[in-house]
Amino acid sequence: MSEKVTIATVARHARVSRQTVSNVLNTPHIVREETRQRVQEAIATLGYRVSQAARQMRTGRSRLLAVRIEPTRDGINGSVLDRFLHGLTETAEVAGYRVMLYTADDTAREIAAYEDLLSAYDLDGFVLTGTDHGDPRTAWLAEREVAFVAFGRPWDDLTAHPWVDVDGAAGTARATAHLLARGHRRIGFLGWPAGSGVGDDRRAGWRDALREAGIDPAGLDRAVEDGIAEGEWSMRDLLDADEPPTAVVCASDSLALGALQAVRAADPAVAVIGFDDTPVAAATGLTSVSQPLGEAAARCVDLLTAVLDGDQQSPEPVLLQPSLVLRHTA
Amino acid sequence: MSEKVTIATVARHARVSRQTVSNVLNTPHIVREETRQRVQEAIATLGYRVSQAARQMRTGRSRLLAVRIEPTRDGINGSVLDRFLHGLTETAEVAGYRVMLYTADDTAREIAAYEDLLSAYDLDGFVLTGTDHGDPRTAWLAEREVAFVAFGRPWDDLTAHPWVDVDGAAGTARATAHLLARGHRRIGFLGWPAGSGVGDDRRAGWRDALREAGIDPAGLDRAVEDGIAEGEWSMRDLLDADEPPTAVVCASDSLALGALQAVRAADPAVAVIGFDDTPVAAATGLTSVSQPLGEAAARCVDLLTAVLDGDQQSPEPVLLQPSLVLRHTA
DNA sequence: TATCCGAATTGGATCGTTCAAGATGGCGAG
DNA sequence: CTCGCCATCTTGAACGATCCAATTCGGATA
């Protein structure tokens, strides 16, 4: 509308100095109650907002967080990111931060993106997703003392950096327990080849749950790449065994969906449980393990702001429990 | 590493003044070739980057675009946003802009978010998705002369503001034509209640395609809210008619998925085509109309930067053609 | 009454960039 | 030879916030 409202406008209006207004905003406790209120009122009536650019220039902090938005490899699992992003943005807003996106095709480019974001935009922190064994990104960031949180455990060293994750083993264990309770004994597992932290973890949850129930898991699982087709043929393979399973837990909804197709053709009574509770699962009535993505995002922001606001250097990691969403397939 | 590299560091290193460095960056044509190269070299060796905060403070422009990330209403259609966002971020990066996210539960809050983003972050422009008839957001933005593009037509006045959209009518027409070519004559349509621009458009495409083929569309369509259950019972209703359709075109993958369930129970030969080519469609083998989201995003950025860089006040809107992704269901 | 204290407030400098205006030097026209 | 012009480059000021050091002021103490 009219003139630009700066801290000086507010100061004049409240008959105090610029510094007092600044104190009201940043260190309210050192300002007398009465003065503080007068300033607050002026801020409200004038509709004043701190110029982030000016503040940033002086303090070197931008109140900006960055997340990489991935090239949606697999359409099914890609939609997980969607919910995570929303949660992140929402929680960040409450904490006074904003979320900025960036893309990167490979790790080298991603590090180049860090350099740009840090030096040009003075980014405060990063949220990483899908960190790997010995991830060069975390090393790079740690070396430069840039604040970051990973959504996903650093599998080699759990204290390497702050992280938030969902307990995948607990998820598959829960799914297995559900099937056991339903009377199933021969419960199979469709997962990925050994070596990926996430995949091994999910397989372990199933295996341990079976063993605990006194059942030998040997021969009841298969390891394939992720995908619907892979799920279908490996399930068919499983069903062709001497003693085929009467139920199967899968490491992803993609695999589960494939398994479902094999099951429909062979023996529709076989129960199937997926992982991630993607829209596809909801749409097809697939029972699936659901990750609390909104909460995961919120905790990521919590950890990051804890570091940024100097409360603590390395806040306690967070391991969230998934839940089982029951639908028609189990 | 060492000291912070500012424009002054570069100037000293290249033995020119600050302003000359600034000119190299912003108005290279007024700098002598030889000097320009020397400055460019200095920039490269020192790894200098413009401080966006300082630039923003002086110019009032932030090179930041904002997009709202929605609360993922329907999981199925929600994942469309994912792909769009990725395209947006990627194209924006090339044009020297960054994408910032925000959330808002309703229109009033969204406008409040505009105020904050504009005054606190000096946002340059907005990308709106899902604009409605007489959308208060577009009015608000237009009144304040804030740059924005909508992904989705302003249905009441096509010249109201810059927009990018996908030709939904062409999509359903293409789907219908495909079915006609396959020999189908009684082709039904499952769509939404009249009143939504997008829905009416998609219905019109089907209707006109049928008429053009000399077929009366009367009685062959249903109008229901979006959803799998709705799709299922309205399809069942359609199949119960005297002369049931042998194929059906749907306004969304959700409806199509419901229709598919009804079809499987009644007459598996009936062909079904969805809309949006969501991951669910890919996973379930549903033939669907696919929107070029990546390109749509890119064109949004193009339009927005055209306005921002002052090339033109109101650039020509863009209408993109969807394509038909053939799978098993048609 | 003089002195001191600390809480509250003030004015000036500063962050890194761009804008506006001024300086320099070469060259051709009068 | 001088003037003006153009192209090129330089200098000082400003954007709006925060930090720092200095100052005011009411009240407690000697």
C-alpha cells in the first residue's frame, strides 16, 4: 500500500529507538513490559515484518531449510516424499523456518548444490533423505559443520549425525505377528537383495518374529529388486515350492502388488501385506505397513532447529514406530 | 575455508572496482571484453557467489518463487503434485530462481501467507495450482501486481492472468477416439458434477468425440464426486442400464479404479480408461490419459520469468496436449 | 548530597550489493 | 588546440536489520 514499513517506522510510531524494537523481536526479556507492549501494538497496527534479507545480511542466518526433491524414480514409492514434504513445510513454518527445494541428479551435483545454496542463500540447514552406507554428502556437510538431519539411519554409525527414522523391522514384525495371530504358520517374505540397510532391516523384522514364534524362516523368503513384475514372479516362485506359504510380507507395496497378482492367479486365499501404505495400497485394498511421515517430518524439523538454535550440538536420534493398516488382503 | 569472498575480494583480485564486477554480473555488455574476462576468471578462481541477501536488500527482488504444497487430499491425485514440483524446481534452477514451499489450510490463510512471504522474503512470484471460478487468490495477487502463473485455466476469463494448462477435453476425446477405433460404440463417461471447469471440460471432450462419430451420448454418463467407491457404484449403475456401455472413459484414475472393480465383477470385457496416469494406474495396468507435468511446470517457470524479467506484461497462455498411455484395460 | 549501579535506551557502524553520479582517457570535429 | 562525446571505469550512498559501545535515568547506597 503506502510506504514500506521498516523497523524505524515502528520505532517512531511506538516512540522508542530502533534498537528497542529489535530487542522486542529478538530478546524480549530485556525490555520493560510496558514498552514491549507498546512496540508490539505498533508492529501489529503497521503490519510490520522483519526483512529477512536485512536480518540475514547482518546475522548470516537465513531461516531457510533445504530438501532435495527427487526425480520420482518409482511412481509408487515416490508419493511418500509428497507427504513428508508437506509435514516438513508445515512444521518448519511454525518454527519460523521456510523450506526451499533443490534437485540433483547425482551426489557430485548435490554437493555442488550445497555450495551454491550455502554461499548464495546462506542456508541454515539441510534435510537429507535416503542416506547410504558411507554417504559422501553427510561427510561433506559434517566437515563444514553445516547443520543437517537425515530421514533414514546412518547404518554404519548410529551416532554419526542426527537422524529420524521409522523402525522398519518393527513394521514387518508387526505384520508377521498379525498373520500369526490369524493362524498363519508358513509366512513368506519378499524383499530386496542384502546390502541395503532398509531392506535388511525389514527382512530381519519378519525373520525374528517367525523365530520367536518357533518357526524356521528358511526357504520362505526371496530377494529381488523392487518392482511389480519382480514381485509377481518371485511370489509365483514361492508358491511353487513344496510347502508354499499361506501368507507373505513384502518390503514394499510394489512387491506386494506383484505378489497379489500371482496370488490371485494361483490361490486367492493367500494373505499379502505391503510396506509404505502408498496410495496404491489404499486404492487396491492392500493391507500395508504405514510410516508416520508427518511426524517423521516434524521430528526432523525439531532436531534441526535444536541444532540451529544452539540448544544442543547433537540431539538424540528419533526412531518412530510404524503401524499396520488393515485392508482386504490380510 | 578462508575469508568470505565478497564482490570486493573479486574486485581487488581483478584490479577493478566493485561496480565493475557488479556490471560483469548484471550488465556484461557495458564492460570491455578484456576486463570482463579478467573479472570472470577472478570469480572462478575465488569461487565467488553473489550474496542473494545483499542483492535482495538493494533491489527488492529475491529470485524466489513460491508454490503451495497441499495437504494431499486424495492420495491418488496428490502424487501429481510431486512430479510437478520436481519439474518446477529443475526449470527454476536453470533460470536462476529457487522454489520455496508454503502451506495453507484455506484461502484466507493462503492470502495471509502471501503477505508474509512478500514482505518478509520479498518473494518474486507465485505458482498457483487448482484455481477456481472467481478465485480470491488471483484477485488479491493481481490487485497488488504480484507476478504469478496458474497451473489451470481461469475458466471465467481466459485472459485474466498468465496460465498453463493441459487440454483435458483433448485427452478424453483422444481416449474416446481410441475406443471408437477399437470398435466400441456405446462408450460411457464417469465424471464429476457440473460446475467445475476441469470436470466439465473433460466431459465435453468425450461428448463431442462421440457426437462427431455420430453417436448420441445421452444416458451414457454419470456425475459423481471423485472417489473409488463412487466410481464403483456409478459404474455398476451404468452397467445395469438397458443398453450398457462396452467401454468407459473416466475423469480421474480414482473413478476409473472404482469402475474397474465394478467391471471385473460384472463383465471383464468392458474397457476402462482413467485420467492423470497416476502411479496407481501404472501399478494396476490401467490405461490412462497422461498429463505432461514436467513440461507444464517448465512452461509455468517460463511464463513467470518472462513477467519478472520484464520481457512482457502478460505472456501468452500455454495449453498442452495430454497423451494416452495404453495398458491392459483398454 | 554525592556517588554508584544496573536496567533501559540511544546513536553509529556494519553486513554485501546495486544505483546514481562523477572521473578518466581517447578520439574526432570545429 | 580545445571542446565535447563516447566508452569505460570509479566513488559515495543507500537498502533494513543487528551488534557494539555509549548514554540516560531512577533509585539504592555511603
